[in-house]
Amino acid sequence: MAHENNPPTSATHKDNTNVQYKKPQSLPLLCNHFNNGTCKFGDRCKFLHDHRNRAGLQSKNPNVRNFGRPSGNNSFGQNNICWNPPGYYHTRINQLHRQPNSSNRLGHQPNPQAFNSQLPQQAVYGAQYQQQVQSPGLLGPAPALYQSQATSLPSAFSTMTVQDLTWNMDTGASSHLNSSTSNLSTIFNKRLFPSVHVGDGNSIPLTNTGHSIIPSLHRPLHFHNVLVTPNIIKNLISVRQFTRDNNCTIEFDAYGFSVKDFLTRHILLRCDSSGDLYPITKPSAIPTAFLSTSSSTWHQRLGHPGDDVLRSLVSRKFISCNKDKKSTHVCHACQLGKHVKLPFYRSNSIVENCFDIIHSDIWTSPIVSSSGFKYYVLFLDHFSHYLWIYPLRHKSDMFDKFLHFRSYVKNQFKSEIKSFQCDHGGEFDNNRLHTLFANNGIQLRFSCPKTSQQNGKAERMIRTINNVIRTLLFQAHLPPTFWVEALHTATYLLNLLPSTAINNEIPFTRLFQKEPDYSRLRIFGCLCYPHLQSPHKLAPRATPCIFLGFPAYHRGFRCLDLETNKIILSRHVTFDETQFPYRSMTPSSPPSYMFLDPPPSPLLKHIIIDPANTPTPPQHETPQQPPVPTTPSGHNGQPTNTSLTPQYPTNTNTYSAQTTQPSNQHHQQQTNSPLPAPQQQPNNPPTATQNQSSPTQQPPTHTTNPDGSTQSTQPPTEPPRTHRMITRSQSGIVKPIERLTLHTSSISPLPKSPFLALQNPHWNNAMHDEYNALVKNGTWILVPRPSGVNLVRSMWLFKHKFHADGTLSRYKARLVANGSSQQLGIDCDETFSPVVKPATIRTVLSLAVSRKWPIHQLDVKNAFLNGDLSETVYMYQPPGFVDSRYPHHVCLLQKSLYGLKQAPRAWFQRFVGYATRVGFYHSRCDSSLFILRQGSQVAYLLIYVDDIILTASSTALLQQIIASLHSEFDMIDLGLLNYFLGISATRHSIGLFLSQRNLAGGLQYLTFTRPDISYAVQQICLYMHDPREPHLAALKRILRYVRGTLDFVLHLYSSSTTSLVGYTDADWAGCPSTRWSTSGYCVFLGNNLLSWSSKRQHTISRSSAEAEYRGVANVVAETAWLRNLLRELHSPLSTATLVYCDNVSAIYLSANPVQHQRTKHIEIDIHFVRDMVTAGQVRVLHVPSRYQYADIFTKGLPSALFEDFRSSLSVRLAPAPTAGEY
């Protein structure tokens, strides 16, 4: 069916029978019941009494004279309507009157044809006619069908007066059709189309348009834009329009059809059908299994409550649901909306010795200490609970501190660290630390990301340390910049105090097996007087200082001189533990130590930094700094520098109490700030350096007037801003930094270690695939580790494999051996393996394209694993796949493995042996080219490690070779050549296009398909050992050019021309620094560019003729190799090679065997050109510089000439893809 203004697109079927009819004559009515007014069918029985269609029908076709169905396929899409003989209806109508419920069935039929087997009425609705069913109809076997050529389909409709209110499904209709408006809920007095096309090509008029609705179990079903035509008998539902309007699906079966919701798959309507059509009848009862509500449905309806809430409602009989079997189904929405952290359990780790487990963590301070430290790392022994602290300036210093700590443990305690517990920070999760732990057998135990509870011991110790630091600073009224000094003192004290973690034992006692000494302890930050060596007899013998703890490498005390702001180390110190100098130097309000608090939760942090909750400080106001007084005069009576502030010590120099120098020239000794040591313990652990740094700002100071009073001096304030710009910082607006990213790819990143890869499902599957392939291939066997053998380590390499269009193909994990640990002559010998040359690839592809041969690409899975080893190689078990039964065994390699030095050669030798067995033979010009000839059929095979290009003169030979390769190696047939060695190959009706969409490792690889950039790339490659800014600028210019010509490809034509032509040129003394010449050439086979080169000559030429002659020699050597290659490919050349040169002298030199005075110094091997010319294989001819295409390989050219030569080299834009291309 099609609308009038949209002609039908599908052709109608033609009638296979030739039926002729005689004009019917008038006959009396056959139905007595109709005459008496008692017919069950009422007015619908009239169609049986149309005299034109019942009497005198005589067919000339013998196939329709019987009462069965005619032979062949009839179509109601023609202008013929088939009727049964009149006597048949009289008998059958009377039978129907005696049958119950027959009126409904008869009422659904559009003509007497209905008394047959209810054939599909595609003629009425324009659907494709199907083959007629041979089973008996509702009224028994059908009689012969008669056709009328005089009655067309529209006229036949007009004779029908029966109206059918039943809807019927039709997959061939494009719109809903209805014969009356009585079925519509909404009626429009307009027509979308004037008429509609039916199957025979005719059209029937439309009168109205409207909508209709039928109820269903869950929701009403809508019929939109129903077309009303009185000439239709069957009401038609367009399946396409119905499913689209109601977002549902329809499933047809032998007993009826079901309408299901597209998303939930719930049954909306079920109608049974016993005839040949699918009418919408009274909805059938849906099985209880479809109506019952599962517990998961109630779980979603009630807002995802817990199982106990659902059980409570069921027990109270508020709801009813199926008793589902206990399932492990996890609600996805609950996990996203209500997921909570799992509970943590108390650690049950039990150790018996010190250093079995070391806990570590790094704390970051928001305030840089006066000595320049911003971090500290702690090492906590699990057994003794002894603590080591190392301040750090950078997190990257952690590795060096751990080496220092490990050396201390090994030397002092003759022990080794067995396990190391830490968080997942980058300072711990790095290659250096992984390698160190792996080489020394230290077990590394990470906590999960964002799960600091798994590193609870270190986290709790950091909190304890910070609490002590805060308390000590409050006690001494010291500025926060002295947190490192308080850190050392806190660590020293915690090691001397009983710990509840070890049943109130003392960590110092557990570690050193001795009692601690508390006699040296003093109050941190109190006033002290270290003894000084006086410069003269009247100088002071001591100076007031602040006690800052205990030095690590001295048996004494660390004192900060308030006058000189220097650290004094002395044993002779007198303490006044009731006085704290900084208490009188600071304002009444104590300093803030909030930086020592643990970080708030993300929600609390958001509330704290919310601008609405942050008070706005007054603008142009300098915060008040605490005043710091200084001593009035120095030891020698000289005035002191009043700018010195104890808050920011200026250097790391200390006074030595044992010096004999004058007080103003004290012997300065640079000290480290390691962990404070006990008084009677010489083996106390070392700690990091405590270098003091110079101040970066000056707080206000107090100076002493001559009358003894003090005067506060404020530093110069900042002048008020005069500009009108108001920044967020001035207004007190603080907003959190949101890290945004536009990266939406779901590709899993490359893992940093195999253990992290095993946690990712994608990389886990890739690793198991690789490992299973190795085991299946019998790559190794596990044996006990022999003594005195070299063991090779292995590692995992991870890579994303992409299609030619850049989409992800697969995750690739490969186990490789560390070949650098092999020893030459012991477990490896010869390692060389040939690879195919780019010119060979282009030559083979050019021949295949010209001859229209199929080209396939193959990929060998784990190619190197197929190589047989002749040496004995032992290897450690793969990381992450150590056999639990034999953890100390090693792998004795039976076959080659990636990473072994001999692996490429072993695989190549294995492939050569197979290729020779099946009939291939080596090419002498290229060892990676294999040629097979069977009579007139030829095949070429190119191999580059594990990638293979195969082409043959016939598809049968090609498939035969592929099958043979499959039987020998595990490989994948990737189909027609598409992507090989980073080169995209596109087959077209006019040839083959080669292109590269990425650099594939370097610009030099890009020159495989882009000869136009060969000279530029060659020039910048000359300076790779010592690049400068001009070279970087040239590189950027090349990249910009490549970016602007991404759509340019190398075109290989489908040409039958077999002439070999070369162009050569040289730029004499073109290098301004070395005066070496640059030679270049290009070689064509017909119209296809096969080989090119841009290279600097190795010697200096004395003339341009000499430089050009060397270029001629280079291209002649290349063409000689290509001629031999074509001969081996069974495509010999019958004509001489033409070499074009724009230097006349070079042309004469190639033909004149006489050596002149200016040419006798040229190497003899270059003169083989003359032999080739004499033999008739080469002809050297002159070409004007305007047509010397090789100029593009020797020098920079103007844009117009460059673009002309680029096009001549077959580098051009790829044609736009269109429909119907090859």
C-alpha cells in the first residue's frame, strides 16, 4: 500500500494463470434464509447474491475446472477476482447456518473467497502475496478459483457493503486503514492524502483521518493518523507505525501474537488467531507467570528498601510477590545510590621478630619549616613499635631515606626487612622501589586507594606524633615553623614511653633490650644557658638560648641562640625549666597549629571553604606579626643586628662549646638534624638532615633604647593599591579548584605493574590469554633451580591495539624475557634476523594491483613462541603467575620467547623451514620475500616479524596457502589488506592508496608513504646528536606541513606499463659546515613510485659533475637490484632502464670509459655504471631541471615547483569515498 502522492516502491506480483470468464447472467437468490429474513449474516449475506459474479463462469483454463485450488501462484494484486462456482455456495451456506458462531467468521471475509481457507487478503491491503496454503479452509476444501478480467479491485470493493470493525495486523502496510469512523475515538475532517495505493497499483480514495485507542493490561495502545476509506473491507494496522507510536514490540507465533513493552518486556496485549490473519480479538488470559510480581519489582517500586522492610510488608500481607529463590542479584541502583564502605576488622598480623613488618607513611605540612622541610616520612617497626622519622624537602627523597634506613637496619641489627606496609602514593608505588623490593625479596603491601584504614598503624602514629608536636609548641609558645624541632623531640620521647600497642612495653626496651635513661630529659622550649669559650676574660661565659631537643650525632643538647639566631651544640648546658623565652616575645594570643590537625572529610572541607561561610577580612590590612625581642648587646659589647628573628633561623651553622676561637668567630660546624638518640645508646638510628634555611620575610622586632626601654619596630607596610581591579583574594573569596577533563574514553590506561594489571578486568583477561597460550604452546617446563646457571628475568608489556580508524581493537599483554641479562656464548649465540625492505613491499603491491590479484594480510599469534631454541635458557617464573605448588622452581625454556636475543632469528628459521617444505623459495634480493610457482600460478609472501602479506594469481591458490599456514601456525586471517606495519592500504577501482595516520614512532617511518618530506626529515636527522633551536623550529614546520596534508596518500596505479625509469640529482657542496653534497633519486615502475632516497654523500666532491656522477651510481645500483627482484618475481623487464640526470658531464662520464685528469680520483666501484651502460641494461639521458623530479630530494624548492613535483611522485589527495566503489 502506498499513498497517492508517494508512488509505491515495491513491484506487485503477476498472475501466473491465464483465466478467461464469460459474462455472468442473472440467477435467483440461493439463500432461502435471506428471502425469509432469518439469515444469520443479515445484510452481509448480500455479497453472495451478486449476479455478475455467480452465474455462467466458464474458464478455459483446465486447471480451474475442478473444485480444488488452481495450480500456480495467483496474486490478488491484479484486476482479477476469483470466485467459486455458484452451486458450491448454495450448499455451503446452508451448512454454515447449522454451525454455531459462523456469522463472525463469514462477516470477516470480503467476498465469497472467504469460504475457502481464509486466504490472506493482501490484494485489499497492498501486502506482499504469499504462497497459498494447501490445507482445507474453514468451509472445507475450496473449489476451483475463477477469475474475472472485467472486475477491477476498486470496483470490487465498491460492490461490498459489509463493514468489519475488527483490526488486523499487516506488516506490509505503511499506514493504518479503516473503513468507517465508528472505530475512531478522534475524527478529523481532513485528509492527509487524497488517496492510497494498493497492491495492484490502483488507488482508492480517502475521506477522513483520525485516532483510535484500544485498552491493554498496563496502558492503552494508540492508533495515530488512521486513514478512513469506505472501499476497504478489512481494517488494517500498520505494524511499523504501531510499534513506533507505542514503543513496543510484536511477536507473532502459530497461535496468535503478543504486544510487549519495548523496555520492560511486559506483555501489554495477547490475541489468539485460529485463521490465516492476525486480528485484534478479545485479550486472552496471560499466564500467571507473566503477571506475578517479583520481589525485585517491589524493591524498585518501594524506593529500594532493605530486605527486612520488604519481608515485613509481605508478612503483613500489604503486598504479595513471588517467593524467589535466594539469589545473589545485586541492585545496580542501590549500589550507586546507597553504597557504603565495608566494615574494617582488627588486624591479626602476628610477628615474632623486629623488622618483620615495617609500616610507613608520609605527612605533608602546609607550612614549610624554618629549616626548609615540608614533609616527613616515618618507619614504624610492627614488633617493637620503635619509630624512625626523616624530614623531607621533596617526596621523591623518600627512596634515598629508605635506602639509608635499610642500611642502618642491616648494619646495626644484622637483620633484613621482610615486609613493607604503606599506602598507594606515588612516592611508594614507583619502579625504583618495586625493583629494590623485588631484588631483595621484600614483600610490598599496599593499601587500597582512598582506604587509609588499611595503613592504620602508620596513620594513627602520625596522629599521635602531631598531637605531641602541637602540645610541645603550645607549651614553648614557639612559632609553627619550628615543627621539625618539635618532631624530633616527639619521636625521641615516644620511643621512651610505654605503648598500649605492645601491652604497655617500651619500644626502646623491645628493640635494644635495655632500659631507657630519663635523666637527660628537659622541657622542650625552656630557657637554657650553654657554655661558651670567652674571647677574653671579661666576656660572658654563657648566652641565653632556647632548648630545641637532642642532636643525633652528639651527646649533648641543641640550643637556639636568641642573639645570633644560630644553633649551639653543647654538653655543658644549664636549664631553667620554668622560663620560656618565646612566651614574652609573642602576643597574648597563642599561634595557631591547625595545620597539624588531620584533614577534614570532603563534605566538611567543602563547608569550611564555602565562600558563604568564610568571613571577608578587611582590605588593605597587614596582619600583625608577633614581636620578637633580641639581646641588647653581644658578648663582646658590640651592638647586635636587630633584624635577626628567632622565628626564621638564617643558617645551619652551630657553635661548638669546645672551640677555642673568640666568641665573634666561633668555629661553625654544620650539623644534621637526625633522630635524637638516647644518652647511653651509641647505636641509635640515624635520621635526616636538619639544615636551617634563611628567612624569606621579616616580622616586627623590638630594639633597646639607651635608657633601657624597648621599642617595637614594624617592617615597612605595603602601599595601598590605587587601581580599581578587585580580585577574589582581596574580597576573601576562596573557591575549590575543580580539575576538569574532556577525556571520555573508557579505555583502561596502561598499568604500571603486572599486579595492578591483574586488578583490571581488561588487562587481567589479556594476561591470562597470553599465559595460557604460552602454556598451551609448551614454551617452558618447571624444573628445580640448578646451581651456577644464569637466570633470565621476565616482565609484562602492555599495549593498546587500534584499528586503522583509531578505535580500540583489543588489549594486548605480552610476556617478554629480559634479554639484557643473557650472556653471549652461554645462553645466546647468533641473533640477526632479516626484515622486509619497504621497496620490496611497494614492488609486490604494485604488481598485485596491476594484475588485480587479491591481497590478504595475516597475523601470527605469538610468532616468536614458534621458534625452537638450540641453547639452554633458564628463566624465573612470570610475575603474577608463580606456581603455588613449586614456588622456587624456574622455567627451562623449550621454545623461543619474546625478548630473548635469539628469538627473532629462531622464529625466522622456523618459518623458512616451513615455507621451503610447502614449495616456497627464498628471494635472493630480499630474504623476507618468499615466492611460490605452481605451473602458471604464482604467489608472493612478505613477512615482517609476525605480520604477513600474501597475494596470489588466483583465489583458490590463496586460500590453499592460508589453510596450510593455519595448520602449521596459530594465526589470524585479517582479510583483504587494510593495515600493515602502521600503513593503511585502501583498495580502489583506480589502484591502491597507502597512507599513515600517525608517526608510528618517528618521522623517518612516515617517509615510507610520504616521499615529499624525505629531504626535510633527512636534514634534521643530521643534528639529532646535538639539536639546537633552529632544528626544533624546522621540526615544528615539518609537523605543521604534515598536519595540513593528512589526507595525502601514495597512489599505486593499476597499470600494465613495465618500464623502469629513474631520476637522480645532487646538490653539490650544499652543507654549509662540511661542504658535503646531498644526492637523491626516485625510481618508477610504470607510473608507480617504488623507491626513493635522500642521503648525504660520505665524501667531498671536487666538482658538481663528480657529485652528480655519484648520484647516478646510486640510482643505477638501486635499479639493478629492482631488475633482479622483478626477475625473481617472474616479471622480467625486456627494455633497458632509463636514468635521467640534468648534468651533461655526468652523462658523458657514464658513457666515456676514458679517465680524465679530474675523474681519476673517483672510486673504481662507482664506474660500474659504465659496465651497465655498455651491457645495454641502463641508459643515462639528459632531462631539463624543470622536469627533474629528484630535485625534491636534494634541496628546498619554491612552493609551486614543490607541489608540481609532489604530484609527479604520485602523492596526492585520496578520492572521496562514494557508493559502489571497489
